[in-house]
Amino acid sequence: MSVKIAVAIMAAGKGTRMKTDLPKVLVELKGRPLLSYVLDTAKSVAPEKIVVIVGHGREKVMSAFKDTAVTFAVQEPQLGTAHAVIMAKEALSGFSGDVVILSGDVPLIKSDTIKKLVEKRAETSSAITILTIRLDDAGAYGRIIRDGDAIVDLVEARDATDEQLAVKEINSGIYSFDSVFLFDALDRINNKNAQGEYYLTDLVKIAVADGRLVTGVECDDHKEALGINTMDEIAKMEKLIG
């Protein structure tokens, strides 16, 4: 690809539901830490930079990947997804291109999917391109609200109307951002919500208010975007990958 890419991987979570002292991204899937799968995929798209955002147990994570060509950024305390990316801004200073956001606990994401995301953003000059998933039962997931091809809002299930709840397309939490837009818009996010946290999803409203396009790429296989939260989910994923 001719597009310049930087990858930021969110890997600061404690993983309380794992019931282990290990940081979540060091929990093993088939004998390998979860983060190693995501790093391998990130490297395969030939990014100019990879930034791993660490927090809980960061010394263990940094030690485990000390021989890997990545830059670490520290998120302490953890104040939301946008706050995590804000902590990576310094490491990404001077970079211009696409900033791809991945999660360290989503091990099955494929390089071809990341490339589709980046290509869509470049082709459409979008501020943001979101990897979306279509589920028959979208349950408590946030809904993707479109006007034609454009995404105009992300609505949390608890705030959605009945019409919006009927939408089956949801946000995977994987994104490609125009770096210029991202670095500017991060400074405009606030934490005026019940959790007092800073959320990347708020960037959709900022982009739309700026008159910028937000687009989506639907994931061909929803398993690629499955996150790991429990040891039961580790066991299920081990069966998935054989």
C-alpha cells in the first residue's frame, strides 16, 4: 500500500474477569500471549510505527516484548479509549498518514482486513473509517447509524430508539483515522459522561460536526473482531483456531 500507516495497540487493561495476576494481553492463547497475535498482524501491514499503550502490569508487558520493534506509551490511570490514544500522541509525533487503532485482546484480526480499512479511508478521504460487524442479535452493543454510505452516529444501546435498536450493524472498536484529524480532535473530547472517561466513539460526532466523512468497512468474518474477556472465551477461541 502507498498509504503511510502507524498502528496503536490498546494493551492497558487489567483483565479482572480473567482471574489471573497477569496483564490481560499476556494471557496465553495456544501457548502465545494474546498481544503477540496482534503484533504479528500489525507488522504484516508494514507500518512506519507501532505504539503499544500499556498500563496495568506494564513492566511485565514491556519485558515480554522488549526485543520487539515497538514504542511503548503508558496510560496510568486508565480513563477510556480516547485517553489511551492521547497517551500515544507523543510517540506518534511527526507521523502523517493513517493511524490504525487495534486492541491487544482481539487476536484474530487479519492484515487483509486492516488493509481494506486503510484503503477505504484513503479512497473516500474520510476522517475515520470504522470496522463494523453485522450481528443477528446486536444486544447491548452500540449501533452504527448510517445515511447512505456515510456513518452519521454511533448510538449506545441504552440510548437507542426502537428503530435504532433494530439496526444489526455494530462498532468493532477497530478504526483507521486520518492522523491530522485524530490529533486535533483528541484535544476536543471531554469526559462529561457517567463514567468520567474519554471515548474514541465521541470522535464520530466531532467529525460529523466538522463536516468530515465517516465511513465503515463491514468485517467479512465477525470472529476476527472477537475480544477476549474470560478464560472461557480463551477456550472457545482455541477451538475456533484449531
